[in-house]
Amino acid sequence: MINLTQLKIAFIGGGNMASAMLSGLIQNGLDPKNLLAIDPAESARELLIQKYHITTQADIQSSKSFLNTASLIVLSIKPQQMKEALKALNTVLQEFADSQHLILSIVAGVRLIDIEQYLNNARLVRAMPNTPALIQKGVTGLYRGNSVKEADVELIEVVNRAIGHFVWVDQEELLDVVTALSGSGPAYVFSFIENLIKSGCSLGLTYEQAKLLATHTIMGAGELAYQSMESPSTLREKVTSKGGTTFAALEVLREKQWGHSLQEAVKAAAKRAKELGDEFSQP
């Protein structure tokens, strides 16, 4: 059984998603001294030190000793920064007696075969977490390479359980769908909440009242949909009496093709995730 508190994890990149994972891991007992974030931006490093009291470094070369003994290295940078970071990481890893470290990539779109070519390492897992990991309510899509061991799977699951739920997919291209649905999903929900609040305020509620009503409605409905044996469609129908208030609201959404628009939005995000992978694969 892998103990989370005994792990050493290095993050290459200290942006929003890395911060979300760091928060969840620390709240679940991982000692900040066993966490490292590498980021060239001084402002990002200072913020992580202030919030989480972890070790930070400006570059990969300066992090050599920590990386050598790390249980897991997390790639958490932008796709545009990936090639340079992988080259630098490979240079460092090749100096170690065992260069086949377990690598977890949360970089949208970039495929395992491309990461493997840069690192000469097939012990790779791709993941797409989302920002509710900040409060241990995230959900992560996972895909593993063929060289990943069962012990590696257990470690990955321990890490991701610390920040919420996870689901393994058996085709790497499905991670583009995960990226579009749950990776980008919080932004869709925040937009929905934003407009619920605006509606409430325009009809006379205070901002505080509208925010409480909107956010708790989203949380409650989401938890009900998750726990219920009934489909979301059935649950929706149970709230909707023909000619009633909910019916009137849903008729407007139907006329505006709200559901179709949301599905098209998710498809656009999935398409962009695939394009990012295609762009990275190009020489």
C-alpha cells in the first residue's frame, strides 16, 4: 500500500493546475518539504512559496538532486513550453543511474509517443485534472502507456484520489474529450453560475443572495445527479411540470438551442485539444 505522505513529487511548471494539485496533496497529508515546483517566473515561485511553503527552483538543472529521488515528476506547463522543458529534463535524467522515472503529464493535447521520443522513457501517464482539485473536488481523466507498472498505477491513483475522483480511459484520443468535458468544464459551469447570479440580481436579489442560491443549487443538483440511480433526463423531468415555472424556463433554453450550443462548444474544445497535439508533433 502506497502512503501519500512518503511520496516526493516534482512539478515542472507552477501554474493554476499545478497549484490546484499541490493544494489537494498538501490537504491530504503530503509534507510540503516533499514537493518541488520548477518555474522560471519569479512571481509564480513566490506565490507558491507563500501559499504552500514548498521548495521552488527557477530551472530543471538546479533541481537535479530532488528529481533524482522523486517518486513522480509532473509535467504541468503550457504546450508551447513543452519541447524546451522536455529537452532540459532529458539532459538531467540521463545523468541518473535509473533514468526511467515515472512521469505524469497534465499538458493538454501532447501525446505520450511524442513525450517518449524526447525523454527516451515509456514510463508515462497522461492526465487531465480540473481546477476543483483546489478543494479536493476535482475529477481527472487518466491514460497510461504500455510500460507503466501496476505499482505505478497505484501511485498515480493515490495522487489523484487526493484531489478528487478519477477515471481511466483505454484510448489516448479520449483524453481530448476529457479535456473538453471536464478539464474545460469548470469554465462552463462558472459561466452558468455567473448568469444565474446576474438574472437574480436583475430581478431584485442582492448579489450575496443570488450567489448563495446559484452556487448551492449547482452543488446540490450535481451531487443529486451523481448519487441518483436515475438519469439526468429523468431528474429534469421530475422538476418540470407542464405549464409551470421550470417548463417556462426550459422552453426558452430549448428555443435558443442551449443544449445544442453546449454540445458544439465541447466539440470545439475537443477539436482544439487534438490540434494542440498535432502541432506539437510537427517538427
